[in-house]
Amino acid sequence: MAAWVPLASGIALGVAGLIGLLAQHLILFASLAPTSVMIAQQPLLASTKPYNSIVGHMIGLGAGFFAVWVLGIAAQPSVFAVHALSGARVCAALLAVAIATGLELLLDAQHPPAASTTLLAALGSLRLDWTYAGEVLVGVVAVTVAGELLRRLHPAPALPSTRPAPRELRPRASRISRWKPGRRMSAATCGRDSIRPAPCCRGSGSRARSPPCG
């Protein structure tokens, strides 16, 4: 398992990188890395399923685009280009993340790495343009499909069952442990179900509170 996670993550990212080289488009971007690692490391989580991965990233991208459009900063340069933050970019980031997480919960498409895509769009690294949207979609689909195929080749171990044990396998309480003061117990059964003889069977000299023998 320790060797499989970095291997599968690298292969999934390599698929996106290869497509980007062949198509001469920016198919490989930062938020694909946590997606590939999550799919390889925690394949049983619902948030790593193909639906969550693809829909989550596209929701995040759309929320980022919406935030910069509403605030009128879509044409401004990226914070990574000017190496400085502005108040409008900070507001766009907060608004975009809030919208994205809300929509993901509403559509049951939670995928934590998608928040990186949201920030990339809100901070200007991914521009409000159909070309960028297409590149993000192709990159996400490539990593998700590659990760899913690798998961099928190397299935994760099943989770341990949490169902209760069958009734016949459950430990039974001894009759002594179920005895209550004021309740009589027959001499034939007194101490039969206990590891140690019941006090009533050791003689009358015991002062311990014990079930009376009938």
C-alpha cells in the first residue's frame, strides 16, 4: 500500500500531463494533485468517487468565475502575476469558496481538493474563459478516469463489518449476575453458571449478600 499510493498518483497525473503535451494546452494544474492522491490513498471514501471528483471541481470553477464576474475583477491580472493581494481578490476567494461548498453539499458532490480549483479561479490563475474551463474539465476527467481504472486494478481492502454478532455467539450473563435481592434460587442451579461457587453453596458462614438457596 505504501508504494501503491505514490505510484498510482503519479500515473494519474502523468496521464493529464501527457494529454496536455499532445494538445498543447494547460491540462495539468495544481488542484489535480490532491485529487489523484485522495483517489489512490482513500478509494473507499464517497468524496473520491468519479461523480464527486468531476462535479466538485466544475462547481468550484463555476463559483470562482461567478465571484470574479460579480466583483468586476475578471480582467484584472492574477495575484500570482503581480505578486500582491487586493481586497477584491480576497472577497472573491471568500465568496467563491462559500458558494462552492454550499452547492457541493446541496448536490452531494463533496470533494475537498475542488476548493483549490475555486481559489485558482478566484485569484485569477484560471481566467474567466471557455478555453480555461475546457482545460480544467479535460484535466479533471483524465485524472479521475485514470485513478478509477487504477483502483479497479488494485482494489482496496473491504472495510470490517460493523454488524452485530449473531445472537448465539453473544456472551450470556450468568444466573448469579442476573440475581436480584429478594429472589430465590434453587440449590440445583445455585453456582452452576458461575466460575466460583455461589456464596450460598459455601455454607452459612458467609456474610456476603448472596442468593438464597431454595
